[in-house]
Amino acid sequence: MIGQTLGNRYRIEEKLGEGGMAVVYKAYDQLLQRPVTVKILRPEFSADEEFVARFSREAQSVASLSHPNIVNVYDVGREGEVHYLVMEFVDGENLKTLIRREAPFAPQRAVQIAVQICYALEHAHQHKIVHRDVKPHNILITRDGQAKLADFGIARETTGSTLTSTKSMVGSVHYISPEQAHGDTADARSDIYSLGVVLYEMLTGSVPFSGSNPVTVALRHIQDPPPPLHQRNGMVPKDLERVVLKSLAKKPGDRYQSAWEMASDLQAALPEGAELDDSQTRVFRPVKHRRSLPAVAWIGLALIVLAVVGGSYWAIRSYLYVPEVEVPDVVGLTVEDAKRELELRGLRADISEVYHNEVEQGRVISQDIPPHTKVKQRRTVFLTVSKGPELVRVPDVVNRPAGDAQLILENAGFKIGGQEEIYDELLPRGTVVRQEPPANTESPRGSAVKLYISKGATPVYLQVPDLIGLTLDAARQQAQDAGFDIDGNAARAPSNEWPEGVVVAQDPPPSTQAEEGKVIRVTVSTGPGPKARTAMVYVRIPNDGQQHQLQIMLHDAYGEQEVYTGTHDSGERVAKRVKYYGRAAVRTYLDGKPFNEETLE
């Protein structure tokens, strides 16, 4: 673009910078022979006809503004596919660059800049134009210190929506007002909030709210009070800090209702003896020309002047000799009682209200002049009064995963007041079953919400089978039949009592109760196992005149086995030698029925 001429008039000379929407150039107006700034829309925006049409209409509207503290818009035009905007050329740098290099500013300097921006905003607001993107990047400071506000109503979303209708968060998130962050409509008071952030940054060198991502910063604008100015810069006067805090009120109704009102308080907040530089732009009311007065009128006027001077003398004398009084301690009193205590001593009260979770509504939280301080009568004492806890709706987090529920509650301004796990037959493990307080009730911001988290369905308890003496495969089958499972990584241990491959221990123990599906941990023998032993088993056949079928069963470390079966006559005595390992039990059966049992050691 360098060297090209737009509209047969504006010769592009050098590139100044670029943003998300446009590229900015310095150009020369060959008709009026002066430097100008030209903003050229990027091609992706130029191709959107609806966007371009709205851009032109809004640029023409802003061009109607004419104020020494506003970067004037001269012209808007099109050259082929190139859409451009011609503005006043400002020889200086933006405020953000100054802040990075020189902040924190002295209070007088910061107020000087902020007052000029207030005048610019007041002029725009009277013309029904809201800036919506007040930030130090859009404030230019000339070489002689004059502040100029740029980019009125020009920035817009890539969807093609104008600033007057979009519900998206427009502008830098560090300077956005709570209502814009919340998706609500911005008005003149939104610009005042953003200017309050800029003033805060000039006085401290940092913005009041920051975070790891834009959503976190936006939430902090909605929820968090700004960090006290005096903690970041102890040189800021209290009156100036009050102006900043009022401009940063969360609710638009609690802020300054006009930029003019904010400018007045800013000038009044300067320390005694500090005045704004007279060379800076000021707004004066026009004086109408009057015709000369006759001599008699001049004599009357002189008498009036003498009376005023005399009255002023006595007024000043009365002011200088105002008696001192002691400031009472009114913290904790109701507003009415606090005012009464102050008025009894000839003092005035100025009230500001804030939400407070601990101090009862209508009672004084703090006073700016400490108790027992000596001050002159008619002094104003600023009182901070509780509006009580700020009640907000508790979100519904039932049926949500515990992690999601915690995030939702914290974003709504609550904290987690503990979690308790309970059984629930319907909701899966880790899901919120119940919350206290319940959803959609009102509770103080910052209060705790307790969550009850599902542990799943109530468990069924079964009797643990005896697996000792079984092989690992047999033990696993028996455990599964009983409603349990075997740990796949069975422990191994040597044993003289049990042979290799046999379960020698288990947890939980046999015959105890355990939750259905529980995994049983077992220990398997690695040997060497018990030594072989022998014993004689004697059986006396009943003397009943009948033959009987005899069966001898042996149960030892290797399990159960049949060692003998045969038919014997009535009264016969049978003797059999058996070989066994470890502790053993011998069971005898006659005709298939249990007859006798003995233990072998």
C-alpha cells in the first residue's frame, strides 16, 4: 500500500501498526495538505457486505463527534475492494506504552489524563455513542500531554454484528465491564467502569484483575472486588481511591451515572495544593456579551461588591476558627445511630454501601477517620455500611459429576463445604446425589455448599468360602461360585504343612462376611510340603447277622481320596494301613452312610 493514493487524495506514506480488523497507515491529505491516519480493513472483512455497510454507517455516526479529546474521524471511503477510514493524525504514543514504561503515575498526572477522557466520553454519550472498548491502547497522548480517545464504535465482531447489538464480550477482557462480561447490553456506565480500570492501572502499574485465561478474568470482573489501591500504591489519596472504587462498582447503578460526575469528583480528589495543569483541555461555559451599565448602576454594583467582600471576610474568619471535635467510634452502630453520633459533634456523614457476609445489614463496617481523632467541625466522615450478605441463586448440580459440580459452584461464587459419600441405587459412583442448600434457593455469596456423592448401589454381603488346601484353579472356581474373585497376583510362600501349588492362606478369612465381588487375596505354597506318614485304621463291622459294604476315605494335604472299599461279614474286625501327608482325617462309610471319623496327626 505504501505510495498508493486513496480517493485521489490520501497518499499512503508509512505503516504505523495493525490490529485484528485493520492495518493502520500514516498518509498525507493532498487536498488539505496535512498528515492523517488511515485505517484499511483487512480483506476478510471487506468481503462481508453486511459488515462493510454497518462499518460505514457507524463510522459516519462517529464522524459527527468533534472534541479536542477525541481523535476525529474525517472521512470514510472505498477504493475498489479496499475500505478505509481517515482520521486525525496524533503525534504521540498510546497510554499503554507510557504505563509500561513509567507507571505508577503520580496521582495528579493520572487524574489529569482521566479527566480529559471523562470529557471525551461525556461528549460522546451526549451524542448517544458508547465506546465499549475504553483501554489504554485506545488512548493517545500527544507530545504536549493532551489525551485523545480513539476508535469510537469502530471495533466489531467478525460475525458482522455491530457493537450496538452483539452479546459477545467485546474489547480487551482486562478492561471489560461486568455487564459486558455477562453478555448484557453496555451503556455509558460501562465506559465509566473501563475508565476506572485504566485509572487503576495508571496509579498502580497493573490491572485489578488478571488470570490464566480470558474466561477467568471475565469471571473475576463479575465476582471479585478489586484489590485495594493503597495496598499496591500507598501514595494514592483516600479520596482518589474512593473515586476509583465507585467507578469499579459491580452494578451500573452504584457507579457514576455520567462521565461529567466522575470528572468533578476526580478534580476534587486531588491532594490539597495539587491542581490540574491549566494548559490541558478544559470545558468552560460561554459568557454572553453585556452592554455597559449606567453610572448609578455601577455605584450600586460597587456597594454589592463591598458587601460581598465584607461577608466573605467574616465567612473566611469563621472558617479559620472552626473548633475541633473528637471523632466518635461508630463502627458497629446502625446508620441512624452513627449519623446521630456524628451530628452531635458537628460532623457530617457520607454513606457508601457494600455487601458483607458477617456484618448485619444497615450497620457500619468501617469509618475513614479513626475514632478519637481530633478534626474540625463540619468535616465529612465517610462510612462504609453493610448491605448484608449478597444473596445469589444456588445452581443445581444434582446428577452432575463431582468435579463439574465443584467448578459450577465456584464460578457462581460459592465454595465447597465438604463432600460426603453415600450409597445410591440409581446414580453411578462419583455423581452428586444431594446438595445443601438445595438448588435454586438463595444463599450468601461465598457461603459453603455441601455435596453428597454417590458410592454406587448398596453392596450385598456374602460368606467367604474356605479356600485353604485347594489348588489355585480350584480355589478360583470355588470363589467365583460363591460370588467373589481371586487376586491374579497370588503371593507365594514356603510351607512344610501344605504341598506346592496349594492355597495356604487367604484374606478375608473363611466364613467371614465380605462385599459381593470382593477380590480375595491368597497365598500359595512353594513347598517343600509335609512328609509322608502311615497309620493303621481299625473298623468293627456291626454284629447284626448281615453283610455290609465298607468304604474308607482319606482327606489330607493333597485333598480327598478313597483308600479302601469292600464287603465284610457281620461282627468282622477290619484293619487297614493308610499313607497320608500333614494333618489328615479318615472317614468310614457303611452301605454309603457315614459310620465313623477320626483325625490323624
